[in-house]
Amino acid sequence: MVKFFVKQFLYGRVYLWFKPKIYGLLFLILAISSIFYLHNEYLTYLEINTDNYLVGISFIIKNLLIILLVIGYFAFQYFLNKSKDKIEEFEKMIIEDKNCVSSLDQFLEPDELNRSD
């Protein structure tokens, strides 16, 4: 029974971590699988064409593209999280400014405001 609750807790934590990142991760997986597919098609083309002098370069390009995609994803996530923190700070500042009262005139009646002492 405890094992079930621990498992459900862990699944919930993974889901909460994964949910905001799902679109970025899906894009990353789709881009990497596209690179593998295109590279495989290129290797098939080279087998038919018997031009094998660019095989090594194609592997280098494939690996560099994958590394650049992963680095780009992590950089995007870093700056996205950084901007979310700034937005939250700005929203807190706005809420604090709205809660502060510049004068107490709003608590006075109109005839009390117009009275001159």
C-alpha cells in the first residue's frame, strides 16, 4: 500500500516537472529524430551513388547539429525561467503599489474634502 502511494507521488512529481516543458521537449525530440532520419537518407543515397568521400563529414555535421539543438534547448529554458522570475517580481511590485495608499482622501466624505481650514 505504501509502495502504491510512493509510486503515485513520484509520478505526480514527474508530471508536474514535465508539464511546463512538454512543448520544448517535443520540439527537441522531433528535431533530433529529423536529423537522424535525414542522415539515414543521406547514407542510403551515398550507398546508391558510391560517393563515399563525404561520409565522415556527414557524421560530424549530424553530431554538431544535435549538440547545438540540446545546448539551444537548455539556453532557451534558462532564459525562459529567468524571465518568468522577473515577471513574478514585477507582478509582486505592482500588487504592492496597488495596496499602498498615497493619501487618505478616499476615506473622507466629499463635504469634508471641500472644507477649507
